[in-house]
Amino acid sequence: MNFKMRVFFFKNEGIAEQLIEVLSREYRVKGDQIPPAYPVENEKLILVCIDDSAAKPKKALVDFCRNLDAVRCQNVAFSYTAKGGAACCAALAEIIKGNGINVVAEPRQIPVKSGLFGAKATDESVAAIKTWAKDIIEIVHQ
């Protein structure tokens, strides 16, 4: 990979953070939560993992997407871990597109294991997020 990329997560639980840490290490890029500590600047690609079952995006996510423009980033891709994530990602994708930024592919659900003590990332989750990121990077890199 020879372009600027950042990875972000939005969480209600720690699953998205764990998954984004995997990508951050894998691609040696900055991983951050939404809202980020530092603004996005001149990124070719932003990968976002959302861990929230609400179909309507939270204000922090909406604000993050509204503040992006074609100078700050060129491409955004979404993944999600909970059922409501598809609708949430679709709403955020419309905001991104409205700002003149390319939304790469459809949002992808990353499988997580739910149990008595909440959901957790599994080997399958890690493999799925790595495959998703690789697929998105290949599309952007063409």
C-alpha cells in the first residue's frame, strides 16, 4: 500500500475498537475513534467500522461525515458489527456522497460472537475485517 489511509471506529462496545486495532497494525496506519483526536487531512482512503445496533446514526458519526470533504479524503468505506449497522452506514454514505467523496463498495457486516457477557471479536471476525480491508484497498488502488 503506497497511499495515505486512516482507520476509524465508533463503538458502543469494544468490538469495533479491537477490529480497527488489527487493521491499524496490519497496515501500519493511524487508528482512531470517532470523533477523532486529530482531523482528517489528505487521506486517499478512510475505513470505518461501526459497532452500534441503532439504524439511525449517532450525532458524532453524522458530524464526522459532514465535516469530510474531497480535500480531506477521497474514498470512504464502511463496515459494521450489529444488525442496525446496514441502515446506519447507508445514511452516512449519503452524507459522504453529498460531500463529493467516493463511497467504496457496499457496507460489509463483520460477524461477531454474542454471548451472555456481550459480543466479542473472534478469529472469524478478524479474518473478515482483514479480507474486507484488502478488498477495499484493491478497489481504491486500481
